[in-house]
Amino acid sequence: MQIPLVLALWQHPGFRGARRLIVGNTSDLSRQGFDDNVSAVGVHPGPDYAAWKAANGRREPSVTLYERPGYRGAALTLSAGAYPDIGLLFNFNDTASSVRFNAVTTPNPINPTPQSARPIAPIPLVVMVYKDAAYTGEHAVIVENVPDLGAYLGGDFDDEVTSVKVRQGPGFGDGVAAEFFRDPAYRGGSIRLRPGSFRHLGDSHGFDDVISAIRVR
């Protein structure tokens, strides 16, 4: 899995409120509970940022936010950088409904040049957490350590995860596993999961609706 960019979507301007991280094309943000809910954006270089540029004539990778699901409607294309208020900058507040990477070669102009966004790397694992069994209900992607799931994704995700997918990321190595904790700050009982699909953590591990922190690296 190649990850040249990691897209961080924030609920409120100034990088406040709940967030979602996106690492691949996403046709409908409502499945992550984030449709028409984006006010600030961080476009972070991922672990494959330099390799992608080298393979594409030094062109900057980009991400495009679309007004409607299925990559339709008005669009906003951004390259790596920090965009604290996309309503003020682009009149695109609470508008995004789908996301596609590297679909457009020319990002929207911005003046002044945006501040840089910190790289998110390495990414040994890509974890998808789902509220309901069998990979249904709202879900979110985790590629960095999360000491407080409720603060990171919004309070409605704390103690609400029922099924999980763990996938190998670009930095995967032998012995790497995701660890899920009962309490914030990586406290309480925990389980470690190697790459795989776990359709009901209650049935398989007795760990249904108890996760409050996740460590992936």
C-alpha cells in the first residue's frame, strides 16, 4: 500500500473538534460520519511522499475534496500544507462529501503559501475501526498513535468499536501489531492484533465497546 499523502479533516476551523484521517480514495464521507462536516484540512506528507514525486516527474501529489458523494460536484484540490479555514480560504466550509487522491494535477491557488504540515510517518499499520459488527456502521482510519479515541475522533467513538481491520502499511515489519486499550493514555487491559479482519471483538476477544486508546507504532 503506497501512501504519499495523509489527509486530516477537522470539524472546526483552526484544527479543532473531531477529526478523520484519510489515506485512500473515499467515495462517501457519510460512512465516516463526516459528510458536510469539514472546516479545516491538513494535507500531510506520508511515508511515500518522496518516492511518489520521484516517480511522477517531481510533481506534487494532491488531494481533491468534492461537494457530493461519488467524486461529483464542485471540487477543491490541495497539495501538502495546512489549511486552517477552508471556508475563509476557498468558500468550501462544511461542503466536502468525497475525497480522491491525485485526480487533478493543478491544485487550487492559495495566497499566501500555506504553512507546511508535519509528515505522518512511518505508517507500519493502517487500522480501520467500525462501530458495529461485520465492518458496518460509522468507521474511521487510524495510522498514528491515539491516546484518547473520544478526543481524537469525537466522543461518540469512545467505547464504541465492535469490529476492526488491521492492514499492513508501507512501514510494516515482522512482529508489528496494533494494540487496543480499555482506558485513555494506553492504560487498562489491552489486546494486540496482527494484520487481519476481526468482525466482532466481543466474540473473538471479549473486547466489544471498550476501546479508548490505540497504539499502531
